[in-house]
Amino acid sequence: MARPDVPALVAAFRADLANATDPTQLDVVRRTHSGKNSPLKLGLRGLRDVPADDRPAVAAEINAAAEAIEVEIAAAQGQLEAVALEARLDAEWADPNLPGVATGRGSRHPLSLVEDRCLAVLRRLGFERVDGPEVEHPFYNFDALNVPEHHPARDAQDTFWVTDGFLLRSHTTSVQARTLETRRDLPIRIASAGRAYRNEAVDATHLAMFHQLEGLWIDRGLTFAHLKGILAFLATELFGDQRIRFKPKFYPYTEPSVGVDLACRLCDGAGCEACHGAGWITILGAGMVHPAVFETFGFDPNEVSGIAFGLGTTRMAAQWAGLTRVKALYEQDARVMRILHRGAP
Amino acid sequence: MKIHRAVLARFVDLPPEIVDSPRGLRDLLDDLGIEVKRLDGDVLTLELLANRGDHHAYLGIARELAARLDTPLLCPPLPPLRVVAPARFTVESSLCLSYSLTPLAGTGGAELPAGQRLALEAAGQSGNTAPVDATNLANLELGQPTHAFDADRIRGRVRVRASRPAEQAWLLFTPEPRTLPAGTLVIADDEKILAVAGVIGCEESKTTAETRQILLESATFDPVAVRLASRALGVHTDSAARFERGADPDAVLDGAARVADLLEATGAWARTGPTEFWAAPRPDPAPIHLSGDEVRLFLGLDLPDTQIARVLGALGFAVSPGFSVRVPARRRWDVTRPADLLEEIARIIGYNAGPVALPPVALGSQPTPGERRRDQVDDVLVGLGFYEVITDGFHARALSERLGLPTGHPLAVHVETTNALDRGYSLLKNSGVQQAIEAVATNVRARVLELKLFEWTRAFHPRDPAFDRLGATERPLLWAIATGGDRAATWAGRPRPADTSFVRGLLDELSAELSVPLAAGPIEADHRLAAVLHPHRRGAVRVGDRVIGAFGEIHPAVLASFKIKGVRPVYLEIDADPLLSADSRRPPFHEPPTWHPIERSLAFTLPARFESARVDQVIDLAAPRWLERRWISDRFEHDGLSTLTWTLRFANADNTRTVDEVNAAAERVIAAVVGELGPHGVKLR
């Protein structure tokens, strides 16, 4: 076999390589010039026909050329792959402005979220949640809570009566009464949340059904200072570090009864249009458990004392959600829910 | 109640920073529990505590301020009355606690001086004849309601008595006489009723501009009697508001003296005789014992005994050494025990004075397992796109009737309200389904066709007489309803419908999240929800053998009754108690296999209405123990038949399973299915 003309073979390779514009053509070039039957590989196999003295030089020349060809093919391949990738990516353009198509989450109700938040705060103080019936015996709704028949306090709670002399509870305080009836071990720390009912005309701010959350802490040695301490803790945890004030209120089942006002966030108590000039917004009703309530359930009011408080969670939820029409909380309008959750119907 | 700042200043010495600053007075009154709801110039609109009848007058409000500020209380001068036993009236009811009549005569035409009218104008009560203005003003000032009768229109003796059956009275400002409830406490003469005691006078005895002789009534009545009369008649007056909260038995003569003084000061009126007065015997209430230490411990304040005594004294309590406290008559209604006195002291010292301290707390508490599980359920539902809603506990009767169920059907039996002002609140819900369908109707009307809602609520069922203190059997439940697609339609295409299979998927997700085996199965025809669900697209939800709920497409006839078109809602209702308390069995953890399992797909054609569960059951029995999992991976309908593809995944944990073994197992499954169910029309496709 004649000695291969290595420079000519390399020149032929480079001419073919220059014409290869896609991976298929490059593969043909590879097989033609670097494959096992390529002239250079055949040249290596024919070295035995080369005179022994020339053989090392010829072998070196062929190997150098073969190596150079492989390097140039690899480089060309990298270049072609980069071009191909670029072309593919270009072809795969997707409009990032199209709306997303993932399954949208729903949401829990604002009232549930508010209740959860309140209960989380109360759990830090050791409160546990208890529930009671909504169709209630008048004893637990009124009599046991120091509201005798014909007491003016019943005016504010015009009652839904149901058959057999029962009623729809007008406050969740009835759960406190049932708790005092069944528990004796101190301390008692319970929270009840749920629906309450008032038989009154419905308007923008009055509902026949609404939600409350109440707490009751019974123990030995609880004082007025403790009452204020718990209320201040609740106010801070639930409403932030805003000024508060305590004011006298009347609830038949507590004595003394206390209201907690939060300084208006807009005027900090100075009085503005948003707070109707009051400077304050009432957020909590509370008090020391009335001795008559203790006596009803066989507790000695000289031995134990109690702290009771209640929050209007409907109003809290409406404020949290920015609703001026509270009734919207109890309507099943999906548009309202989506606006609350996603900002758009 | 509306009061004028300048009038209030006549009853108590207010410091300049208070009297000159509306804000200062407002804050001070708020701090005393006399809440200022509105401030219009010098007029304050007050919201009074329900138990404080004495606050319904300038004097009562001033007493609080004087006690707080430690300044004197300034009472208007009261002329002495010549008091004699009754001659022209008789009290015939124990509901009258004291009664007086004072005769006056005048020329008419006079009016109270402008300074006196300020309080009336602030209260919106000005512009009447002098006798009416004087009685109104005395009530505003002292909190003692009085009433002036035209003496020339009274026939015979005045009697305080209970009304008789069917007896009529022509109440002031009404067009005609009306029948009073029998037993209403009234003031009457020999011919007619002159007034409903403590509530309102009557047209036939009222004073007018022509009146020249008046009989001035000042009295105290039983609070409950006044309250019942006021409510029964639907008449709410300042007088009734005052008496309902318990009036001051000691102020009867003061009220008469003040009115007489105001009228005589006009120069047009003068008393023509003594005041006839009667009072029921009144036992002196026992003193309340309180100790200074008790006060200091309760308030956490180091108050000297002298200060405690001063506060109580300023409020009219008589404090003997050793804190034996006698309650003034005006407070006998609401101060009866030491706790009441503690409140008095706390209020005057100020609720914002003194320490604020949290009681010691060892450890917080944790949510109960049921509460945690409910959160898990919420996570699943919200993750699938459901929105939580809260519906009313009651609904209109018409809503229940729209279900079209016969009398006696469980969904037609309700606990009912008996006095609802609104017909929308007639029936307590006995399921979530009525309001769920109504929610769909509401949203469809608003053109919202894609809907997923859920609620935790309670159903109410007639009471079990065994529980005498429970008015209903209350059943906590979870309901969910979905319409439209299983997910929102997007530009990328329409989703498959939210149907019973979607609910099955929801149950699977709940099962996985709760580790509770929720299974779906056939529903019994007598299930309370069966009648409102599509008869061939419904099922029961079970935990083990126990049915805890139902699901299915709402019956088309029910949808038509609710005028719902264009959607096919699917509904799920589960009893919450068993859901939240069912045993949780988390499956043991297995390392995923190193070697890939081997799968085979078998497609069987089923005749119409043939339940896939029957095929599944045969596969389960025929497959080897090393069948790791099976599931339906494809379904299509053709020629009234459906072809379902089961994918069988055979375990190959150690890579020793041969293709021949797997193929043989698959063949055995095929043979079993075709052998057992072939006679029913099931074929291998």
C-alpha cells in the first residue's frame, strides 16, 4: 500500500467539514475522515508496508492528523449543537403573559380565620375550646346568667323562641353556664365560639345571626387587676400595640363589667370622622363573674372568682376583610369570596 | 339621652378644664360608664347602662361626676310641701309602691324661662304647655317622672288599680281608644282610665292650653309591671324607661315639689291644697358588709379606708364604722351585695387606675385531635379550590318546600321558631342541602357557574325527650357542593366536570390526609338525602360499616324547583362527629422498590349500568399476593357499553419476577373475570 498523502487527506477533511451544516452531515464527515475505514485509519493499518525506517515518522504524521481531525470534529459538533439548541429554544417560545392554569386554591371563611387567631392567642393562656347547643334552654341563656324574666337586659336580646319553650341562644355565654354546671376542678379556662341569634330587624349592621367568641377563667384569687391584665393581653395580641382604655359597662352576668376600647388607628384617640368623633372603638366586653352566677352552680363566690370576656367575631371579621356591609359575610356569593381571597371576582 | 353641658354644670362644680373642654367632659363621662355617643356643640348624646335608672337624669349623672371629682353635688332648691294622707285617691294594687297628687290652679299661657328650657330643648322636648314642660323638666333633672292631669276632666275618685278585662284606654297621641291587657296597672277615675301607670297618660285627661286646674301625679310603680305594660302596648316613653329600671321611692315628693316650684315660678300657677301622699310599707334592706382589705385586694390599689368611705358617701351610701353600708333607696334595685359596692368604688376611682397583671399561667393548651382533623379537612378542601361559607342556622319554610318532599320525610321535619320577625327564619336547618342548593341558585343568577363551596355547620332535629335540657338534637356536619369543572376553565382548555367521580376523588384525598378509610358505596333508599339526589348518580360515604354521609348529583327535579339551569351540582354531606373522631390508621412506611415493578393493562368491556366494583372485586380475588396495586386507568363509552382499563402493578422488589410469571398472573385474572362475569356480559376487550 502506498503511503497516504496526509496533508491532502487533511485538506479534503477540512473542505468537507466546512460544508457540514447539520449534525447528520457532520456525522458523514466523521465516518469519512475519522471512521475505521477512513484513509487515515487504513493508512495506520498499512504501516507494515512502509519501510521500517520510515514507519515511525509516517505513523506519527498519521496520528497527528487523526487527532487534529477529531479535535476539529468535536469543536464543530459543539458548535452545531449550540446552534441546534438555540434554534430549538427559539422554536419553543411560550408567552409568559398568558394566565396561569394551576388549580386555584379556595379559602377559609374570614370568620373562621378570625376565630382561629383568637383561639390561638387564648391557647397560650391555657384556654381550651368547648361547644354548647345553639337551641338552648332559657335557664342557661338567661336565668343562670343572672337575667331573670322581665329584666331590661332581655330587651337587648330579643329572643328567637322555638318549640317546647326552648330558644336560640342569644349569646355564647350560655356555654359558660353549662360549663359551670358540669365542672368543678379549678382552674377552668374555656373558650366558646359560634353562632348566636337575635330576633331583630336585619339592616346593614344588625343580623339575626352572628358570631361571638367568649372566654371564661375560674380560679381562686383572680382580681380586677387580673381581669385587666387578660384583656390588655388579648387586645395587644389581637389588635396590635394600640392604646386601650377600660370603661364601665353593664352585663347581668358580670360585676364589675368592663368594656375595652381601642384607640382609633386614624386619630389615636383624638376623635375623627372614622370613629364618629369618639376616638375609641369598643372591641371587648368583659367582667368579673357575678356572684349570683357562682351561687347558681354551687360555687362559693367567697372562695372562687372568675373572669369572663367576649368578642364580636362577626364585626372583627368584617373589619379585617374591609367590609362595610356585614351581611356579606353570610352570603354565599362566590364573587365576594374571590374578591376577599384573590382581589378580583 | 341628650343633655346640655351648661345644664349639667348647674348640678355639679366642674373644673375649668372639664367645663371648657367638650373632649374633657366626654372622656370623663366615658370613664364613668356614661358613654358619650355623639357631641353636637354643647349637646351630648349619652348611651346609658341598662341597670342605671338613676343615670336617666342630670342629678344622677352629676352625682357620678361629683363623686369622681370630689366636689359638691348641687341640687335645685325644692320648696317644702305640705303632705297629708290621701283623700281623693285610693291605691288598690300592690304594684303601686307610692303615690301622690298635688292640686294646682293657674291661668294658663305661661311658659318656663329660657334658662329652664335649655334642658328640654337639648332633649327635644320643648314647646309644650307649662305644666307639661315642668313635668318633663323635673324628670330630666331629678329622674322622677310626674304627670299632670286636667283636674276638671276627672270624674270622682282617682284609683290606682289593675285594668279589667276588655277595658279600654285612649292613650295620648293615638287616634282612638284601645283595649288594654287585663291586669295592666292603670290610674282611673269613676268613668275612664286616666293613664297607664308609669307609661303614658290618656287623651281624655290630658292638659291643654285651656287647662286651669291640674292634679299633679308623682309616684313609683313596680318596674316589672311598667315594663310589661310598655311592651304589651308597644309604647316606650321616658317615664317607662325610668320606672322599668327602678325609680327612687324617696324622690316622689321631690318630683312633686320641683314641678310645683317650676310652675309657681312662672307666676301663672299656684298650689291650691296640700300634697296627698301614700307609700307602701318598705322594709329597710339589710346593710352590706365590706372590708377595706377586700377593696384593696380586689382593685390592687392601696386605698385608705377614708377614701373608700368618701367614695361611697358621695354616691349616697351611708357608711358606718366597720364598713356596714346602707344603700340609698334609689339604688336598692341594683346594689344588693359586696360585689356591687366593689363596682361602685372601682368606677369612681376609675377602671384605668391601678395595676394590670396577668394571672400565673403554667402551660398553654393545644388544639384537640378533632380540631386538628378539621384543619386537615379544610386544607384538602381549600387545596381543591373550595371556599368556606357560613349560612344562617335557619331558613324560610319555602326553601324546604322547594325540595318537594312528602310530609314526614326526614328533610321535611324541622325544629321551628315560634316568633320570628322575618319569615326567612321560620325553620332551623335539618341538613346543609337546602342552603347549598340555594347558594348555587344565587350564584347562577349572578352568572357564576363555576362554584365550590363548603361549610361546617349544624343541623337541628326534633328533641329527644330523654334530654330535658336540650331543645333539639344538634348534628354537626360538613357539606360541600360543586358545579362546573373540577378545576377552573382556562385558555388551555375546559376541565372535566365536577361530578360524582370528583367527589370520590375528594373522599380519596380526605382519606389520605386523615388516614381514615373513607369508602363510597351504594346508598340506601331511605337515607335522608337520597330523595334529593340523582337516583343513578349518588352514593353513601362509609367508615367501615358505618354510613356517615352521602354524595351525589342534585336531582334534576330539585334543580328545576330552584330554577337552576345550566349546571349539575354535586353535593356531599358528612356527619362531622364520626368524621372527626374516626380511628386514624396511617399505613406503615415501606421503602420504595429498587427495581421497577411490572405493569399490565387489562381492558374489559362492561354492559350498561354494570358496576365497576364487581369487576374490581373479582380482580382482587384472582390476583396473586404480589399484586402491589390496581387501578382504573382509562374508560371510554361506545355503543351503550363502557370499556374500562385496569392497570395491574406487580411487585418486583428483588428483580426476580419473570415475564412469564406476570403474564400467567394476568391470564388468571382475565380468566376469572370472564369466567365469573362473562355471563353478565363482561368481556375482555
